[in-house]
Amino acid sequence: MKRKLFCGWVCLVTLLMLTGAVWAQDKYPSRPIEMVIPMGAGGTNDQIGRIYADQLGKDLGVTITAVNRTGGTGVQGTIYVTKARKDGYTFMIGSGAWLSYQPVVNKEVPYDPLKDFIPLGFVASVPQAIVVRNDSPFKTLGELVEYARKNPGKLKNAVGGLLTESHFSIELLCYNENIKITTVPFTSGADSMTALLGGHVDIASNTLPSLGPQITAGQLRGLSVSSKTRHPDFPNILTTAELGYPYLNLLPWWGFYLPAGVPQEVVNVMTSAVEKVSRNPEVIQRIARLGFIPEYRGPEELRKHLEEEIKMVRRVAESAGLIK
């Protein structure tokens, strides 16, 4: 009897030890994590993503590898994330191009941005500016709008990529002011700026940091900036709200997402980690030095932001005949 009781205790202790070992091995995270950046290396998405990959890895005690998975203006990388194992070892940086614009305009996009992903937090945005050449007759955004109203389709807008914030900034202006401005697409923001400076188009919209050198050099004139307040480096450029166009508030933004189906314990770990990094003074300084606006918002606020942006995109895209 005593022998059986002893053996029973040995089995129980062994079982508890094995269970504890398995639990320890499975405690998240216990191995490298892949952060998917659905756009190419070197751009703004890449810069933000790698800043976070570096600090998240340090805080979580594992290697986080930032991987660029390009194609379809962010769509292919996003599809990859939806197909990843739901274990928390694959997540992505999200932005409007592949979460707000493409899914609305292109019906062939196979994911639902509101159902197929779990938001972890909004982390940053960047001011969007509308510019003309410095020798342009338009000194204000109001003058440009009035000219477009009297001359439908005559003004040409250089777009460094369709279905982006730079594209929709002008489409949103046209929608609300009932005007027509012709879109001229280019393969990149740099190409669109070359066309504007060369006099081939009349207007362009892009992020203020990317336009800054030409504005400072006196080649471009900023007509408006879409941020809530004026940019400290360009205090003479009025905000769209100051100019009487409060709806013209599109800003490229970034947040982080897990694929739907990941266990809640993992979601909790990653949500806390993203918030901690977003409040790290060194990270805030690194993002600000790039000309971006560090701004943390929680998962529900990010979800609400995405919902509202999708509604806007659908409304404007339908009006402009952009739905494929």
C-alpha cells in the first residue's frame, strides 16, 4: 500500500513538473517574431516599423525581424499576415493604403480590415501638405479652389501613387467643394514632384517632411497642412481647418495589428508592449526627428479611426468613380 502511495506521489510530482516545463516553454513570446512591413525598404512605413521592431524586441526579450513583403500597394504583405499561424509570431504595421483604400476600391482584395485583424494601437501620423510651384499664380488654397470651380478639369494634380492619402486629399477637396481637378498618376512621390517642378502639372499633395527641402529652398509654396496645428518647422503654412476646410484632415498614419484568431493572452502581451514602446522617450524622439507626429492611441481608438476612414474613402471613391 505504501509503495503504491509513494509511486502515486512520484507520478503526480513528475506530471506537475512536466506541465510546468511545457507551460514555461509555451509562455509567449519564447522565440523570434516576424513584423511584416507591406511596403518597400527605406520609405516611411519601413522607418516607423524598424524603430518599433528594435525597441519591441528589447522590451519583449526576443528578436523581432522586420520583413518587407511588397506588392499591390501593401495588399500582398497584408494577405500574408492573414494566412499566418494565429500564434502571435507574425504581426504587421498597418496604414491606410492597405487597410482603408485598397479594400474599399478594389473588390478583389480578399480581406476585411475590420474583421481579419486585431488592432494593437495607433502610434504615429505625418502632416500632409498641398503645394504648388513658387511661381504659381495661386497664393492660397481658396484661390486654387475658386479657379478649379470656374475651370473644371483644367488643373492637373500629380499623384505619387493612386489610392493613397496624397491622391485622396485632392479627391476629398473635389468631393466637398464640388469641383473637378484632373489626376495625373506617377509611380512615386519623387516622380510627381519632378513633374510639378517641371511645370507639367499644377498641384501636388504629399507628406510635409518629404516636401520640406523644396519648400525651404523656395521651389514650392505650401498652401495648407492637414495637421491639427501648424508644423513648427513651417509655421507660415496654415492648417486646413484655419483655412476653412476642416474636413481636409487626411494624415498618413501607422498602427500595429495581429491577425484575427490570436489568443487573447498574446493580444494582451502585444498591446501592452506597443503602448510601452509608444511612450518611450527615445522612440518618441526618433519618430519626431523624421518629421512624424508620435501619437499613441489604444486599440479601440485605432479601430474607430479605421472605421471612420473607410466610410470616408467609400463616399469619396464612389463619387469619383474609383470603385473597381
